Amino acid sequence: MRQLTAAGLVESRPGVGTFVRAARPTTPADYGWQTAALGSPLSRAVGLSATQQVAAPDALQLHSGYPARDLLPERLVRAALVRAARTESAVTRAPAAGLPELQAWFASEVAGPVPPSPRDALVIAGSQSGLTSIFRALVGPGQPMVIESPTYWGAVLAARQSGVDLVPVPSGPDGPNPADVERAFATTGARAFYAQPTFANPTGAQWSAETGRAVLDVVRAHGAFLVEDDWAHDLGIDADPQPLVGQDDDGHVIYLRSLTKTVSPSLRVAAVIARGPARDRILADRAAETMYVSGLLQAAALDVVTQPGWRTHLRTMRQQLGARRDLLLRAVRESAPDLHVEHVPAGGLNLWARLPDGTDVDAFVRACQARGLVIAAGTEWFPAEPTGPFVRLNYSGESPERFPEAGRILGDALRH
């Protein structure tokens, strides 16, 4: 009865009884006035990404950007949340730059001859918010920024929402050609280069040490920033990350790392590592937008990553990701041989697969979905026009035992 009353379906009259409310006739709402009030959209981004769509419960889901629940340290997370709720973090405001202990942890995770100090680490609510602040604070609207192509769709979105002009450079299995990066800086006067040197999303590419040094030299020569998005730092399978920020001693590298993929999607905690005035500008932008990150979430995240079981979890996750990657790759090669996976990633969450030339990517994605398989079209990972028909397949999702079925659906959709 309480539920019916709350829904407005019944009403109680003291001393009389409970009655069904008369149904009110419904009329369609007219939102036409908003067309004039809103005007043209400031960004070309309309709607959600393909990776954010909600699929039917029984569908095979290879479109998501997050690992399945059984790959996450659920026991550690639940226990950490309980302990954090008993601390002062549950009822006090956190510092704008983050909890000092968590800042120190993020800084200590950077290996190399030039480690950052704890003050250089700014705790933020997820890496997406960090990208927006970095682009606004260090590049600015109407200014050019060099970016890999293909690359993370969220970075493209954040740049466009910030009014930044994107300058794409092609990037392959070993990263971009430093000569292309040099040419882009020289011709545009760009202030920054956004890149994912380790297990790039969507391709899984990993820069060689030589490429990293060469690109960093180009950035320094042009007095610019390298925005290093180390999104897959904890997602190595056959290789380990070597962040370029550890080789930077003069503040050219702006480093971004998130815990969302390996701790929990509900603990949206990440960090930006920056030095000098750039650090202060990013902090000012984040503080103006969100004031501070929930101390409760920060305390829980710190608890998880400092537990003895954290390293054990990462080792187990590494093995499971490797097994899932190989299972999906085998299914694709056996059942959909015309779907070409050029590069087998040494880490990350995705296979980047090319369809035969001339294939209508959107029609192919719809055909797969009609057969119960949800995948993501590769179109949105290109800052400019796509260079070919691609799809992204996430191997970290639910039900890896159904990967052979996914391969058969991909092959059937290609043949028809």
C-alpha cells in the first residue's frame, strides 16, 4: 500500500477508507520551445558512446569499456568501504588536491630516474574529468592540440567540449612516427600532444622506448606538453608499463592514471601528475568544478591498493585477461577469418579488428546486435575521418565461455 500511495495510484482518507485515484488523461509534452532556447549544440557529440549503451541481459557484450565484475577485487572493495565509513573521511571535507596519503601513493607508483613528489599528484574524480581540466587549463578553446588517431573517444569528446582544435597524427602498433609528430607541431604551433603510450585504447599499441624518447624530445623542442594517459597501467598481460613521466624532469609530461578499471567502476578515483605552474592551473580548474573528491571514496581506494591482497589481485587479473584475450582472438580467427586483427595487444582490454574494405560498419554492428552480440563501431575512435572499417571487441566482459559463439556471430554477419 505504501508503494501504491507513493506512486500516486491510491489515496487514503482517514475514517473513510483507501481509494484508487482517478486516472488523469495524459497528453504528450511539447518541448519545441527548447529548440530556440538551446540553439545549435556547442559540440558535435550527441548522445552516448557505443560503449555506454545498455544491452539486453542475455546479449553477448563485447562493447563495454570496463572489466567484468569477476575480474575486480570485490572482497577488498567491500571491506575497504566499510572501514572508510568508520573514519573521519565519512564526515569531513577532503583537501582540494586529495588526501596526502593517496597523493603519496600515486607519486610512489611512478618509476624512473625522475620520480614525482607527492605534491605533484592531484587526486581527481575519474580520468575523464582530468582530461577536461587538462585541455581547458593547458590548451584552451580555439587552440590546436596534436592527438593520436585512432585514440580514446573520451579524449576526443573532452577536447571538443573544451573547444580545442584537434590535429590528428596516425598511430600504428608501435605508436606514431616521431617525424609526423614533429611536422604537426611545426605546422600548427600546438601546445600539447595527447597520447596513450601503453596499451592504447582501442588498438592496444605500446610505444617502444625509442619512440617514447623521440616523441618526448619533439615535445621539449617545441616547448609543449605531452599528456600521457596511462589508463591501462595495471592491465598488462605480456608486458609492463614504462611511463614517460618517470623520464621527465622539467614538467613537459602531464600524467594521468585511473583506478576505475582495476578497483571498481563505483570508486571513480584517479590522479593527474603535473609539475610547476601547470599543476596549479589544473588544480584550480578541478577545484572550481568539483571543489574536492569525496574523502570516503579516496580512503576506500587507498585502503584497497595498500592491502597485501592488491598485488595478488593484479597478478590474477593479468592471467585472466591473457586467457580471455587468447580465447576471443582464437574465436575470431577460426569463425570470422575476414575480420583482421593486425596487432595482438600485450595489455589492455580490447582487440582492434578491421573489416573487409567497403563494409558498412554501422550495418555490420546492427547485424551482430540482431543476432545477440553487442560490439562497438570503430568510427568514434577517430578524431577525423576513419581510415578504414574497424570494430572494437572488449575481451574483459562477462561470459568468456561464450566467445566461440561471438566468433560465429561475427562470421555469420560478415557473410550476410
